[in-house]
Amino acid sequence: MEDKRCCGRGVCIINAQGICWCGQRWDGEKMVQANSDIKKTKELDKKDLPKK
């Protein structure tokens, strides 16, 4: 099944948080470089960390 979020290269593997193996992430409309909004990316990363 092809993911509609794919950048067009056909090699995207996008996780549940919308982050691709290549470093891009889904912003709700299109794939963007993860470092284009580093604060948002860090917030998403914190949500994935297990609670101690």
C-alpha cells in the first residue's frame, strides 16, 4: 500500500509520528525537513520517551 505522504521517490518509510527514515516529517499537508521546525520535532520526540 502506497503512503499518500510519500515524497515521490517511492522509498519513504514513515512512522506513526510522521517522521520518515530520511529525516523529513509530515506537517499535516506535506513532507518537510525535520530541522525546519526543530522545536516541534523535539516536542514530538519528548512524547515518545517512556516515563520514568
